[in-house]
Amino acid sequence: MPTETPYNDTLFIEKGSGERLGPLHGTVEADRVILEAIHEIASGDVLIHRRSDQSDTRLTVTEPGFQPEIGDVPAHYAARVTRAE
């Protein structure tokens, strides 16, 4: 049985300083984003979801939800988010 989550969405991280990191791969759900743990994310950071039609949705991180590597599952974030204004 595969242990990897298919990351089908493209995301960028926008830090409070204005720095933009990415692209990263992840999965966007209603109030949660699962993404690779390549860059650190923190509460208040904005995740930018680049949709297939090239439009962007801005999501504010309310809880980073870092998950360390366990067995074959790599370290990742299961971040709680709200839609940014």
C-alpha cells in the first residue's frame, strides 16, 4: 500500500516580510493544506494556491501542523488555514 500523499496542487509561501518561497507541491482541502516540509511555515504566513486556470487563492496559516518523518512518510505540514482577505 502506498504511503505517499499525491501532491497535485502548486503553492507558494508568502512570509510576513514579503518574501515569497516556492513553488511547492501540496494538497489543498477546505480548511487544511498538506505540503512538503521544504521551507518552514508559521502562523500568519500566507499560502498562495496557484489554480489550474492560473488564478491564485490566498490562505492564511492559523496552525502550521508540522509532522516529522515517520518511517516511509516524509516530514510535511498539515496546516490549518482560513481564506485570506
